[in-house]
Amino acid sequence: MSWKFEKQRHTSRVLDFSASGAFIVTNEVLPVGTPLRLIFAMVEGELKLEAVVRNSTAGRGMGVEFLSIGGKELEIILKALKRLLPW
């Protein structure tokens, strides 16, 4: 997964992915309230989302909340969750 802050682009692992947000594993945490642009390359398709940092822990990463999810984005997220989670 890639994320963009200002003009810098980073690549990180994602833990705890849901329909409303995710936890990004990174050493470069940002302050709570920082807006981000996220790009997920998934089997279901490329997912581009605006997000905001809701919590961060130095050395661990940051929790982000997805903002303004449209129908297409929600469909990709739900398909990915169906594939990843053993319902």
C-alpha cells in the first residue's frame, strides 16, 4: 500500500483493514488530524482514498480513517474483506 503526505510517497504494510479505516505500519508517523492520500493495489482493483490520521504510535505506525468513500470504493473494500476474512 502506498500513502502520500505532501509531496512524499511511502510504501507500507497494512494491518487491521476495515471498511472505515486501517492501521499503517510505518516508522514515519504523522500527527493526529493529518490528511493523507492512500493507494491500495489489490486483487479487486486499485483503491484510491482520502484519509486522516486518527492515532499514531512512534515505532509502530498509525491508524487512519477513510473519508468520503464512494460506491465504487466501498464495493472494492467489501470484496477484499470477503476474500481476506473467513466469514
